[in-house]
Amino acid sequence: MVNVGIEAMNVFGGSAFVDVQKLAQYRGLDNARFENLLMKQKTVALPWEDPVSYAVNAAMPIVEALDPAEKDRIELLITCSESGIDFGKSMSTYIHHYLGLNRHCRLFELKQACYSGTAGFQMAVNFILSQTSPGAKALVVATDISRFKVVEHSSAVNMEWSFSEPSSGAGAVAVLVSETPHVYQVDVGANGYYGYEVMDTCRPVPDSEAGDSDLSLMSYLDCNEQAFLEYQRRVEDADYRNSFQYLSSHTPFGGMVKGAHRKMMRKFCKAATNEIEEDFQRRVLPGLRYCQRVGNIMGATVFMSLASTIDHGEFGRPKRIGVFSYGSGCCSEFYSGVVTREGQERQRRFDIGHGLELRHELSMPQYEHLLTISKMVEFGTRNVQVDREVLPGVPARRPGARRLVLREIREFHRKYEWLE
């Protein structure tokens, strides 16, 4: 059997953010409850940014690092998102075009709530394992913009959206999958998946969300346990404490991951409170670093956590990372892979943390103004010329980085341009 996994991975965390502590104070949220989110910042999409531009900006550094022959071996492009811009036309077509990929490439869009990134990743892994095209590569891009506006007049809505706002982010993660898994080598066959029908969160209309926060938490906890149990059934001697030197998880907000880890440590390891806290700091917290600064970007979040784990972990020797992916509605999966020192060195070349440092911090007046003009570009927009001066003091360019931005929409067709 060939090796398979992640050859390269990059996170694009946008170009603007708000400090969520300032946002919580501005909104008058209960400080004790807010602290439980374990959030620091959240990326905010600007009018000239959308899921396509995020996806291309995440993937382009990976593609540019390939030589022409390697680039031409990208034969599968999967875009994973719940922030689609058309009911029929796939965002993958735009992404494929602006990345300049070979036209002999299978490309499509996949939606399955926050599980979509893992769904695309596992499909890519199995494409490589199938060896139908030996030496081929697959590019998986998970990209999303959070929507925290409640569907009006819905009697089923009881999520406390004031606490969802600080954790909802925007961004993309691009993952190159191949039979040269320099960054993360997948444990083939080590997968436990679990799903069922539950109405925890959903997007019943294109630009709004609805849901039940308590039900979502319970479903996440249930799936975390059951997906791991299925993994344990398939992988002989799998142990929650000892089999994985690190754990990466889908992170709606850090507090949910911490609560789930506490439950798992109590149930499977009979651990005491002090043991659980030490274990969280050592095995889990490295994977939350980027998530705490970007927020929840749905299908991309689990891979942002994986990238954070690799960047912030210690890999003097090969170590196994257990990954838990969850998507509302619901579907979940627990899987694993191995990272080496070389893998960490390769991953750190993308300098994701530095990219997050270059973002512009929005003031509360700027953020509020942005919310009032957010309908400038939305699902179904037919014609618009994007005004990059609409937010005084907020630059469209980021120093030292080439970036794709939305220029206009003409008869529904989105047109982008590169800012040098």
C-alpha cells in the first residue's frame, strides 16, 4: 500500500479582525461566561473578500511552491463549504481558474456543515490510495464565512447569538494530499465515523443561521465519544490517553473542545481534575492557538487546529495526532496520523502566525459599519462594483503579500483581481 497524507497545508486567516474581549465588553456580555469561550480574536470578512478569494489566498502559496510538472499532477480539486455563492455553479471553477491549474482536473464543491473539510480530505485520501492515477495529487480547500444573524420569526431558534458572534470567524485552509505525505502521514484504515439526524444548527436560507446551542453541544459531545469508540473498535489497542501525543479537534470555540476533552478523560481514563488540566495544556491547547485568533470557519476549522498543533507542538521524534471532526446535522469522524520533525519544519515555512499578525484590527465603530454594509455582496447578488474605499482606514492590501480580492459581480459572474 502507498503512503498517503498531507504534503502541504496553509491557512489564510483573512486581513481584518476584531478583539473579542473588546467586542464582548461593547456588547455588554457577561464576562464570566465569555471567558469560557477561550477566544481572543475573530477574523471578519471585508466587502471585497468572499469564500473564493479566501480559498485562492490559502492555496496559492502551496501551488506556487510546486514545480510545473508537480502542479500539473493536481488532478482533483474539492472545495468544501457551507458558504456557497450559487446553487449550481461550483466555487471550484473560480478557484481552479485563479490558481491556474491543469484543465485535466476533476473539480466540484462539497457541503456537509463543519464536517465538509474532513469529507473532502477523506475522499482525496481514497483517490490517492486507489492508484487510478499513480503520482496524482489532490487539492482540498475548505473555505467559509460565518453567518450569525438569526432567521427572523423562527419559533425554533433559541441559540444565544450574542455569544456566537465572538466565536464566528472567516477564512480558509488548503490541503495538498498526495503519496508523499511530508507533513502528516495518515494512519490508513484508522477511522471511526458516526452520524445521525439532529437539528442542532442549520442554514435554512443562504445568509442566515438557526439552531439550538444546548442541542449542538450535546451532539458534539456524543459524537466525540461515539466516533472514538468506533475508531477504538477498528484499531487494536487504541487508547485515548496513550495512543495520541496530540489531539486536534473541530473548534466552534475553545471552551467546547476543553469540555469535550474533560468528558473523554473522565470516561476513558478515569482522570482526576488536575490530570485533565495538565493533559489539556499539553496535548490539546497547541491545536487551539490559531483557532483562538481566527474563530470558527466551519469545515476548515479542524485543519486549522491540525496546522496549529503541528506548528506549536514538539516533534523531536515522530508523534501521532488524533483528529476529531464534527459537522452539525450531523456527521463526525475520529482519525489519526503521524508528524515528524521534518514535517513540522516544512509546515512552518508557511509562517501562518505571522500572516495573522499582519491583519488589520477593526475598531468597534468600523466593525459596526461593516455589519451595516454587509449586504453589499451576498448570495444572489446580480450586479455590483465593489468599493474598496467603503471602510475608511481599512486597507485592501496587506504588506508583503499578493492577494486576490473580489472586484465586481456582473450578471452574477464574480470577477476578481490580484493586489500586489
